[in-house]
Amino acid sequence: MREEDFINTIIIILLLVIAKVAFLLGYYRCKKDIEDENKKIKLLKEKNKIAPQNYWNYRVATRLYKHPIHKEETCREFLIISCYYEHGKPTGYGESVKMSGWEEVEDLKKTNKLIELAFEKDIIDLDNFPKTFNL
């Protein structure tokens, strides 16, 4: 075998090795990206499982009311309400929530935690329900 043929053979072998390494690196990087994406999708699905399509939850709300002494004046009050959701959107609400009447202290703790989460959402404007109120 001539020296030139020997060098060409080594170059071809090196090119094949480089191509194989590049393919494997790309494959494993792509595989990792897909795994990361699947983890994100799984987390989103789990997060969305927390609340079913139709449910009750707590929200911070505001409304105008007539001043009890100066009837011509209106005042704004903020309150915690129980809010009904259909397909993730508020469609109804109950009056303000009173923190009393639980038979178990654990139920009171759970309710308090749900009410704390209400402060992370937009404030509902009861005068224009279900629109939100901007401070």
C-alpha cells in the first residue's frame, strides 16, 4: 500500500469517527432536551390537576357601598369571598367569608391557606363582576 493511500484511509477513518461522535453528541443532547420538555409538560399537567373544571375557591374582592352615617357618600371595601369557577373562569360568588364555624382545627388551617392564596390573584370588582379591580 502506498503512503498516500494509507493517509487517505486514516483520514476517512477519522472522518467516520468524528461523524459518529457528532451524531452521538447530538442524539444525547436532543434526548436530554426531550426529557426536560417531558418533565415540564408533566409538571404543568400536575399543576392543572389541582383545580377541576368547575369548583369553588376564595378570592379577594372589592365593592362600593353607601356610607352608614353619611348616606350620600360611597366607600370602597375589600373582602374575601367564595368564588365559583367554570372552566377556570369566575362565574359566581358568595358573600364575604367568616373565619368561624369549623368543627376541626385542621379544616380551619386548610381554609386559611386557601385564603392566603387568594391574595396572589387579581382582585375581583364585584360592581363589575367578573372583571378585575386595578389598585
